[in-house]
Amino acid sequence: MSLEDEIKQIGLGLGLNKIAISRADSFPEHAALKNWLDKGFHGSMSWMERGASKRMNPKEVMPGAKSVLTCALNYNTDYPYSVDQKESGRGWISRYAWGEDYHQVMVEMLEQLVQKIRHLVAPACRQAGGTICQFYVDTGPVMERVFAKNSGLGWIGKNTCIIDKKLGSWLFLGAILTDLELKPDPIVMDHCGICTACIAACPTQAITKPHRIDARRCISYLTIEHKGEIEPELAHKMGNHLFGCDICQDVCPWNRKAPKTSLRAFQPREGFFNPRLDDFEEKVTQDYPKGFKNSPLKRAKKEGLLRNMDIAKRK
């Protein structure tokens, strides 16, 4: 068995759903970031500008990096999609935020994988001072989706999500930069074809053209990252979304048969799946932040959740 296959087998044994390898290089998708930022599509997410240079060149993140291991973890729990839940008086929380903070869950897996990689290659690397690995789960200046695409883990869909033919797009991504010289996996072709279901379904027309999102119009951005008042035109189109949005993934044909995860960490907390608006407002008002420990919802803060609640209750 090759070193690459051994690493993948270990990762799958730790609970990851797929691992693919790319070079630690800059790719065309990295260059597209500058154009996206120049157009202001990142809205108030100024941290994306500050780290732009590193995001576009992994060698600035880790000078000795030669390969990138992109890891995927399925979070698709066995509950209905938002487009199938139409009961009045209820709100929607994005599927990824129903359970525990995915950063913590996946970081633990990547920490274990890195330890096992170092143990696996230790004899060959002892004289060189050991194997160097740095890993990120959506928290550092690394564009995981770009490496996922260029490693063949999946293709970038028109909604900008990574899609795998078997797993769909309900995937958390993590990246391990390493100084190991690993054989890259072949890139997979784009299988979106002529489908534009995600573009047509977006309530705020945030997908301005295939593979490009204006975050300033995206419901996920508006309910999580945007602070203060939301433009009336956009607020009117937000529907019952309290935190995040799943619509562009809900309607994707590749998610019709997407597998379900049994990980307890991603199962809905009580009152987080399609909650009654009055009940959830009471929970936020009386039980924040204690009742939201280790929840992704803390990203929006109490004020943001109550603002989103107010908009949803007007519908």
C-alpha cells in the first residue's frame, strides 16, 4: 500500500468521509479571489482582505509546504430539508449549526490524523527533523475549497459548494499542509451540467452567475456576519431564516441521495430543528449564552439572533 493510501485509510478510520491530495501550489481559483474582493462581494468580512495574500499562496502560510491533504466530513443528518418545511410560525437554522461547533469536532480528527502521519513516516524523516504539518478548519488563511477542487475531492458547484457524486455537498472541509511530497489525486470533472436549480432557488439572487456569490445578498451572510439593520428589500426576501441558509444545497440534485451521518455531534439540539419562533425567541432571550455553549449560533451573537427573529416573525 502506498503512503498516500495508508494516510487515507487512517483518516477514514478516524471518521472522515473522504481525503484527497493536491500540490501546495496556487491555482486559478486562488487568483479569482482578488477579483471577488475588488468587487466588494465580501461585504463587511474585512478579515478576508487582510489575509488575501496568504489565501492566494499556501507557501506564505507554510513556506516548506509541498502537499495539501483536503479532508471532508459529512454533516447531513436524517432530517427534512428547509424547502420541505413550510409550517407557519417556525424558523430555520442552517443544518450545519444544529449540533456542536464543527470546528472543534473536525480539529480533533485532524489532530489525530497528523499525529498518526508523523508516526507513520517517522523512520524516514528522523534525520530531517520530523514531518511538519499545519492544519486548518475554516479558521485560517487557507481556501479549503480550492484545494478540494484541485485534489479531485469534488468539483465546485454553481452555488460555490464542493460537490462529490456520492457524498453530495453537505461537507465540512479541513486542510492539512505538509512538507511531505505526496502524489496528487486526479481532478474530477464538473458534473453540474446545464442545471441551474441553485441559482433559480436563491431568494435574494445572491448567486450572480455560476460559481460566484455576492455575499452581501446571501442569507447566510446577512443572518450571521452582517451587523446592524438589514436592507428592507433583502429582509423581505429572507423568509423565516434565523441563522444561515440551506436552500442552494437543498435543491441540488446531487443531494437527493446524499448519505446521512450518525455522528452525535451533528444531530440537532433540542429546539434547534425548525423551531417555533416564539419558543426560540424565549430561549435566546432567557438562555443566551449559557444554553448556546459550543454552538455555531454564537457567531451571530444575541443581538443578531433577535434581529433575525424579528424579521422572521413579520412573515
